[in-house]
Amino acid sequence: MQKLDESMKLALRNNICYFATCSKNGIPNVVPMGLVEVLDDSTIAIVDVLMKKTRKNLEENNNVAIAVTDVNRLVGYQFKGKASVITTGELMEWANEFVKKKHEKRKEILINRLKSEKDPEIISKIEKRINVMYKPKAVVIIKVEEIYKTM
Ligand SMILES: Cc1cc2nc3c(=O)[nH]c(=O)nc-3n(C[C@H](O)[C@H](O)[C@H](O)COP(=O)(O)O)c2cc1C
């Protein structure tokens, strides 16, 4: 099993990651994920706030992949592994706090964006979204088995 290094951890924590799952019949599904944290050298957590097809696929097939690109640091990675879904206990408490912190950080960024944004369509989109905070439904735990550099 390969281990996550500091560059990989930074990329996962600070960028939108693309989470790929697959149905039992081999139909793939890939979605962007922002609520991503690295728990240890071989474990990634993604908080489920909106997942639908992703969760259905995870019930049928626990093989997953995550792709992330950090354009500022010129690195990109693909991680493959096995997922499990946790819906109770300490991890859910952690997820609640994690989502609150992420929400505050995102709000601060959006408030700053509003100061300089001129496009009324974008201003309206930001205003609609700025106070939306999602409630964690589960935490998807991914045990990383393979790592590939994509950049
Ligand atoms: C930038 C961005 C970040 C997102 N982050 C998350 C996330 O961390 N957790 C989550 O459950 N959904 C997140 N979503 C929503 C998912 O991408 C997706 O819409 C959701 O899982 C439903 O798709 P599915 O039915 O294929 O699972 C995010 C969407 C966007 C656009």
C-alpha cells in the first residue's frame, strides 16, 4: 500500500477533487467534491451532503477513484482504493464541525468576491449561495491502495 505524502495531502485539502464510483454493472459516475480531508497516511474522508448516485454505487461496489489537480503547485494525482460509509459515532461529530469550518471559510471568500464582482448574474448566484450550509448525511472513508501522478 502506497502512502500519502505532504504534497498529496495539500492537494486533496485545498482543491476540488473528482470522486469516481461505479455501479455493479460497470456504469461509472464522477462528481466534484469539496468536503475532503486526509485522516492519516492512507485514509481520505469525504463528507456526504448531497450524494445520490454516488451512495447507490457505493452500496453496490466499493472500488473508487479520486482525481485532484493543484494548478498552483503544478501537481496532480489519482488515488484508487476501497470505500466504506459511516453514518454514526465520532466521525459524524467530526463531520459536523468540519462542515461548519469549511462553511465559514467559504463565506469569507464569497464576501470578498462580492466586493469586486461586477457581473450581476454572478452577484445574484453568490448571494443565493452565501448562507447555504449543508448537513452531513455520512462520511465516506477511502482506504488508499494505489497512487498515480497525473502531472
Ligand atoms: C464544487 C462542488 C463541490 C461539491 N462538494 C461536495 C461534497 O463535498 N460532498 C457532497 O456530498 N457533494 C458535493 N457536491 C455535489 C456533488 O458534486 C454531486 O452533485 C452530488 O454528489 C450528487 O451527484 P450524484 O447523484 O452523482 O452523487 C459538490 C458540488 C460542487 C459543484
